[in-house]
Amino acid sequence: MTAVVAVTCLFSASVQAIEGKYQLPPPELQALVDAPRGPEFKLGPQNKTALLISLPNLPSIAEVSQPELRLAGLRLNPKMRAASRVNFSDGLSLLDLSTGKMRKVQGLPPKVKIADTVWSEDEDWVAFSVWGRNGVELWLLDVEEAQARRLIAERLNATTGAGFSWLNGSEELLVRLLPRSQKAMPFNLSVPDGPATQESRGGKLSQNRTYQDLLKTSRDADMFDWQLQTQLAVVNVNGSVRRFGPHMVLSRALASPDGKLVLTTQLRRPYSYQVPIERFAQSIEVWTTQGKKVKTIAEQALRERIPNGVDAVQAGPRGFAWRNDEPATLFWLEAQEGGDPEVHSKVHDVMMQQASPFNVAPQKLIELPWRFSSVQWGNDNLALVTETWAKTRDTRTWRIHPGAPLIKPELFFIRKTEDQYTNPGVPVMSLNQFGRSVIRTTPDGQFMFLTGTGASPEGDRPFLDKFHLATEKSTRLWRSKAPYYEEVLGILDDNGTQIITSRESLEERPNLFIRNLTAAASVQATALTAFPHPTPQMRGVQKRTLRYQRDDGVELSATLYLPPGYDPKRDGPRPMLIWAYPREFKSAEAASQVSGSPYRFNRINVQGPMVMLARGYTVLDGPTMPIIGEGRREPNDTFIEQLKMDAEAAVDEVVKLGVADRSRIAIGGHSYGAFMAANLLAHTNLFRAGIARSGAYNRTLTPFGFQSEDRTYWRAKETYLDMSPFHFADEIDEPLLLIHGEDDNNPGTFPLQSERMYQALAGLGTPTRLVMLPNESHIYRARESILHMLWEQDQWMSRYVKNAKPVSGK
């Protein structure tokens, strides 16, 4: 397929002559795409050293276009036996936190592609995987020597995970290896064995999203088996390899904290053409690292049918894993009432545990009236269990005593999930003697530490709190202050008086700092790094957080960006791009909360709207577009009315400020934001043009729900139809640019959605353009694709917005 499909009547002959070729945007946009990236920080578990992971520029379209298998919801590189869409690193460095000394890691191959990196508990080693010529390789970094080497010759199976993890201590790894003897890869012959058949024999309403990349034939199933075939092994840091157990069609393998047992999730036939891998039949077993099966924990049948609703889960036990704080104790969840949220029940989930050797009956840890969300383990006297109910946006966190399950759980935190102002934060974690993440407490066990983004009316202000477990009272140790945005990465001492942070400001990219909380303010922060501004040409970008109201009084907010050197009073209003994404809320109070920070670094994301600042446009990024349904009301039943109010308020505000010309504003968005953009063109006269990327426009093609809508099409037909801009395509007369990845794998945003929307608009005589980016998924990756996307957007804005003249309403 060609890179571009255009509407002939809209473009000159010179434009038509270049169809089918990738185009380059103006130099100022190219420079942003090719600006240096990274590095990323990965703090060592002993807080002595940080691993700096350098990031290369965007991959080429040739790299993105490598052969790919799409099986059971997975996208795999058949040659590498690994997930196909990986963000690689091209170098590693080590930063000593006590001295600030940086050392570049030696021994890496030229043009290295590093996939996953994992610290050892003692911080002596970093295990990492490298994409080599013939497969995924396991490498080891000696931290003291800053020297890397390939650890073993055998290749990893990284189809459903990294393919390696540390065992107890820091001397051995649990590794998934390719089988030594395996039949040749099945060929996908063009002559079929027979038809692909599916059958449903009825039953209750079931949750069936519009999944993509599913198995389609029996040969797909054979290929799926072949790709996931794995044998487990223990690998020592000296390079010795000990394979154990049979070949398995393996989706997951978790070593017990003491390193003696492995919990495996093996897939069982028959597979499904309707659902992805996570709903296939599974056998959950425990094996020793000597290759002896200890016990079959559960046999789970194929789950093609589960109850409908955002709070629905499969019936019976699920979520088997190890407690991080015990040598070998399993925990899991058991759904009550068949996992159906529509069934009234005092208890919806039960959390269970059972210790090795599994010859004593399981213990009940806690009964949950809502749905289990997460657990943080600490010790026998401390674990935090969080439950949520998505339908009502409720969340609670309980303290339990895993070593004494009969002790009544204590309610620590309760709030609405959408209320970020009251978010208490999350526990600071550390690695225990098993190398597993557990809640970090003070040496006397009386306090834990909490960190969070610190959402507030003045924007996000990250914090560090000390929380007394007995009284459930927090003491604030530190909070980020203007003109910086600073967040805690780690605690360097037992009492939280020394911390390592990442600090940034409008003109300073994130850098690492050591902060002494007992020192005077003038000397409390010491810089460890000083990375330069990656796009110095964009220094001077002006940033403001706006607060305004929509017609019904709901408070809204947005981030306004102005080009360097631009003065509204002197230069007058500019053409503007507004980029947004609607969100559902259950209360106006929560919808009115401010998110983000006015002090974050002006990082130019080439996937976002800020790139247009380089072309002289003003930009309104992330104006809140809340869709509120309080009480028993469903937000989406008044989606269009509320969306119009949101957009009108944003436009009125930027026009009032003198930074936008009402006749020269474009609306744009990605995914649900693209859906929003098409709806606003259909139902308002606010915008001169639209840009819609990777969206969905006909909700009847996602009949079992979308976003936070859990009603089916057949229960809410009017809502589905009223929300679908495809059904109002005849009301769109402003130019709409549609961009979509040809290989979009996001549930609900099939490329067909953009193709059908384009055909409707073209047939109705509306100026429109469809751009299908080859080999791109929901988020575009290749340098050529990003450059071409920016060329399209720049051309569209120049043609229809930049020099547009005022027009009368419809």
C-alpha cells in the first residue's frame, strides 16, 4: 500500500506528482525529530549507582518493516523469537552517586540493540538482553569494572517477556531458552487444510472487545505453539547453564523468592479465534529448579465468555503469584458470584495464600467488597491491598497482616480514583534479602514512606511523606517547589533525610540531584548530572496554565504554549492548534482538578502538538474535556452537549487572551482525541480544520463497549449512534485530515474506521485526506513515518488554517 492516499480535487498537480513517497517537513520540524534523546535513569537497589541508558534516534522504516507474526494478540519477530516492537538502547553508562563520576560501559558490540536491563540485588551486576544476529542474547555487566560480556551462547525466548530474571541473591538467573531440539518452523502454505470454524452455543451476555491480531487458522495455532516453545534453565554469573524441565508452551515463569521453585503458566489447546492469549486455557504448575513437578495449582479452561462490564473478571481463581516477602508462598484471587459485577454481593473478590510445600489448606487473607487492584508486600505484619470499583470510581487501601490472617484488616486510605488532590501517594519500595520489592520501613518498623505527584490547584508538586503505621498519620518531609518540578527517585538513608531526585524546569531538562533534607536550603541540593538542552532552538517557549469555566460552571484547565519571542500585544493573535483528549468523570469536582505542572521542562514530543510552535503557531495542549455523569447518570448520554461546552470554553479563553484568532483555530487529537476532533467538526463551527490520528468514528463497530462505556450497543443504541461522528459526516464541512497506521493493533481503532470515514466525507464532497502509514501500529515509530506525519500536518495547517479568512456560520 502507498504511504499516502489523497483527494484529487484538493491538490495541485505538483502535489499529486509526489504521491506514494515519504515527504520531509520543513527543516525546523526535522531538527526536532532528530534531536538527541535520553538517557533514561535506572537507580540501583542499594542506591549507590545509577544505570544510564542511552536512547538512539528513531528507527528507520526498514527496521520497523521487519517480518512480523501476529498471533493471539502478540506481535512477534519470527527470527528473534521475541516481541517485535521493542524500544532499544544503544549504550550504557554508570553513575557513582557518591562522587558523581560517570563511566561508560565497555565491551558492548558495535551498533548494539539492548532490550531489557535488570539490576542484581547487591548492585554488583546488571543482566541485560541484546538482539544479536541470530536471536536474543543474555549479557552481563560487571558494575565494578564497568565491563559487559555475553554470558551464554544459547538464545532466549522473549516472546512473552524479557526471557530472564534474577533468582535468590545475585549469582543466578532464571532463563527461558529456545529448545535445543525443535522441529523446523511451520510454513504458512497457501493451500489451506480446510475452513476456519467458530461456533457459539449461546449463554449469558459476554465481554467481547474488538480484539486484533487473533489466531485465524489451525496453522496459526501451530505457529503460535512453535514460537512459544521454551525450556527453563538456571544460569550462573560464571556462565554455566543448567536446563531443567520439559519443553513448554510457556506464557509466564516466576521464580519463588528463595529461588528453589518456579511457578509456570503453560497454555493448553484448543486455542481460540475470538480472544487473545491471556484468555486461553492454562495449566498453572509449580516446578523445582531441578526439574521436578511439585504440584498443579490450577487448570483454567478457555475463557471465551466472561461477564460484561468494566468490573467483570473471569470466574474462579486468577492472578497466581508469589509473595515477595516470603521464601515460597503463593497468593491468588478468587472471584465471587462468577466474576459478574451486576450480581449483588457483599464480597466480589477473596485473596488467598498457600505456602510451600502446599500440603496445608489455603488461608483467606482478605475479603474484598470491590475488585482487587494491587498489593504491596512488606512482611508478616504489613501488606497493603488496594481494591477499586471502576463503575463508581471508588478505591480503598487496606493494611493486612499476612502472617496472622485472622487480624481484622485496617482501612488506611479511601477516595475516588479520579480525585487526585486527595491521593496519598504510593509506598517507597526496596529490595529485600531475596532481591524482591517490598515496602520500605524505618529500622524500627513503625514508619513507611509515601511518594506521589502531589496534584493541587497550583499543579503537580511531588512529595515525600513519612507515614506512621500505628496512628495512620503522615508527616511531610519534602515537597517540590517552584520554579522546579522535582520528584523522588530513591531514599538514601533509613530515616528519609537524604534522597535522590530528578529535577527539571521550563528551560532545564531533567537531571539527577542528591538532596539533604536536614541541611540549609541554600546547600541542600547537589547536582549529579548536567545534561544539555536537547533542542536549544526552542529555548524561550512560553508556558502558562490556564483556568476557566464552561457554561455550566465546571472549572476547566489547559496548558498554553507560545512560540519563542512572541508577544500577543505586539504581534496580535496567531493561528492555533488545540490538541485534546476527552475523559469521563463521575463528579464535577474531580473533573475540575488541575493536572500537570507549569514548571516541567518544555520537552518537545514529536508525536504531540508542540512541534507546531517551531512554525509560529500557538498551541493549547490538553484542555480538559470532561464528560461528567454524576450519580446514576451515564457520562456518555450527554457526551456531545458536554464536549461542545468544553470546546467553546477553551476557544473563548484563548481568543480573550489575544493569542488565537477565532477564524484560524484547528482541532486535533490521537485515538479518542481523533474521535473528539471529528465530533467537534460535526457539531460545532468553532474550528477551521481538523487533524484526526488513529481514531474510531463509528461506535457500532465497537458494540461491546469502548473507553469507560461498558454498556453494549444493544443496551444504549441512541448513545452509540449520537456519539459516532460517522453518522453525522454530512454535518462536517471543515477540512479533516485523517492519519492512521496500517497495522494499528489497538482494540477499537481498526484502520477500517479511518478508511470508512474518509469514503463518507469524500463522497459527501467534504475536503478530506487519508494517510495510511505502512507498517505502523497505534503509535507511530519509524523516522520516515514521523517526518511524513509532520509534513502532512504542516501542509494541512498551512493550506486551511494559517491564512484562512473569517467565515460565516453554517
